[in-house]
Amino acid sequence: AELSVGTTAEVLIELGCVTPSSTTITNIRLTNCTDTPIALTDYRATCRCVWLDMPKSAIGVGEHADITLYFDSRGEWGSIGNYVSITTSNQECEVAIWLSAEVE
């Protein structure tokens, strides 16, 4: 996904069928397409079953960084849909992650 001024970088993650009581790990690559370095400052998820490991340092101009997303299916069943929003050091750049899974 590309970080650009005035837009929200949207990422769709479809995990498909996930076994109960397991943790699924997915990497997301973000590329800084702005003219200044951007730090990922915080995130909010709609469920405690999703959490992120984000880079500690700013993403340089034209560079990329990977975010690791974890989905823990314990206590979840059926069709799952979650949303994660990431704020950055530039208020005009945001990231929206849509996650879907089928826990069976």
C-alpha cells in the first residue's frame, strides 16, 4: 500500500479458512510516496484478536516498511470481519486495514 498525502492507504486481507485457537500472521508492506519521512504512530483495532507490530523508525521518502499483523482466532467462530486504522506523523496520511476470516 502507498502512503500519499490526502489519501487513506487501504489494505484488504482475506485470510480464508482459519482453524480455531490459532494465530495467523500476515505482513503488509507500506511505501512512502510523500516528500517527507513518515512515522507510524499508533493503531486502533475493532477487536482485541488483532494486533500489529509496526516499525519503530520513520519510513523514508520512497522507502518501504513492513507491518506484521496477527490474528488470534481463540474465542472466534464463523465469519469474522475486523478493521484496523493506523495513524501517522502526517495527519493527512492514514492506513485502513480490512481483515476477513472464516473460523471453522
